[in-house]
Amino acid sequence: MYWQIGKVIFEEEQQGEDRAIYGTFLIKSISEAFQPQFGSGFSVRQLEMNRQFYRMFPITNALRSQFSWTHYRTLIRIDNEDKRTFYIAEAEKGKWTARQLERQINSQLFERLLLSNDIASVLAVARNEKQPADAKEIIKDPMVLEFLGLKREASYYEKDLEGAIITHLQDFILELGNGFAFIARQKRLQIEGDEYFVDLVFYNRLLQCFVVIEIKTQKLTHQDLGQLQMYVNYHDRYEKQEFENPTIGILLCADKNDAMVKITLPETNKTIITSKYQLYLPTEQQLLDEVRKEIEKTEASE
């Protein structure tokens, strides 16, 4: 119905300036005729959205039956076609609810993935046109954990952040990306009588590998990287099957020195990823600042 109403109004507008004026008049007339009987679904604002809906999705066969009107109402607010295509593909693949879709848009998922990938690669993975070959194609930096409900001005122990993640595990997996399954919390490793505990262990079926996560609520140190590397090596040597890929390690930290990370890790490193977390939704300016930093780092290394 929304698509059909939008089609009628839009086609009136395409017949010249006079008809466009009539299209505006038509919206008002339809609203006045039907809103008293059928309610707010026929308000002027709602009918304007019907028109925008048809403009962006003129082919009815291309509409996703699993998307509600709330999904489409969120999608038509996205002007950039690549960005809209990405969210359509990810929402369909991940079976996102309308609320999850809105959260991912508000957390600027698309822009965060672009910090370490190009548009073509991000869209290809989203559309299942290729499987991710590198963990950085699906893991974001920064990660946005606003759903934990923790105050950003407060300091937390690592066990507090870990506990909040377990409480909101479904939301955390959504933030991690596609293909993640939870394996263990505080997984005990015993190495010749010494005990170690890995904060979180996941498995990613797309990358076909274990993903171990260490949480650091302070600024990252090179000792932290060494500890995570040991956990990654352990899983590769004692847990990984022959058909599986090397284990990925993620250091989820409050702050980091990217230069220190780069020098500490081998140049060929593809298994250790550092990602800052933030407890609030990023602003557009914050993402722009991050993009500038990435460009400057790339230019400096060339």
C-alpha cells in the first residue's frame, strides 16, 4: 500500500511543474480525506515518506518481504546509495530487527568499516559476493558498546566490562559482526603447571577460526600484546583443527598507541587486532577525524 500511494503521487510530479504542484495538493487532499477515518498512516508527513519510498525503491520486485515499513522508513533517510545498499544487504543477511538496523546506522557501522577497507570490499562482503579473507574486513575499530549502559566518565575494572558484555551478549555479537558464536568466558589454559585465563573466546564460521578477546580498561601496552599472542599460539597449537584457519586475537582496549602496536607486531601480522572501545555512539565529526588520521598514517608510510 505504501509503495502504491507513493507511486501515484510521484508519477503526478513527473508530468511537469503544474503537475508537481498538483502532486503536493494531492498529498494534502488524500490526507484530509483518509486520515480522519484511517488515522496517522495518512498524515501529510507519512504520505511524503510514501513518495520518498517509491523514489528510492521504484521496482516492487526488489522489495524485501522480511523488511517491515519501519525498516524502510529508516532506510529512506540514507541519501548515499552505497551506504543504503550496505545496510540493506547486512540487515537481510543478519535478519536485523528494525531496532537493530537503526542502532547500526546510528553507530555508523558503514563508516567504521571503511576506516580499514575500501567501499568495494565492504559491499562485496555485505552482499556475500566474497567471503572475508581478513579479519579486518568484519572487525571494527573503534567498537561501540553504548548498549552496555556504562557511564563513559567512570573507570571500570576489566571484570566489570567483561560482565556487562556477557549480560548483553547478543548485542555484543551484533557489534562484533557476522558469523560469531560464543564459546567461553574466562577460559582456563594450563601450561606446565601455570594457569592462565582468556577473557572471552568466540568462533567465527565465516573466517573458520577461533577468536580470542582480551579486555584492557587502561591504555594498551606491549606486554598486553605479548599476552594475547600467547593465547593465540595456544589455540593454534592445541585447539585448532587442520581444516581451520589461524586464530584471531582481539585486544579490546580503552586507549592505544598505534605506532607502538605497529612496531611490536610483525609486519606480516594478520592475526592480532587492536580495537578501541567507546561507551557512547560516535558523532559524524569523530568518524571524520578518524578517517583523517588513517589518511595521514597511510601517506606517512608511503
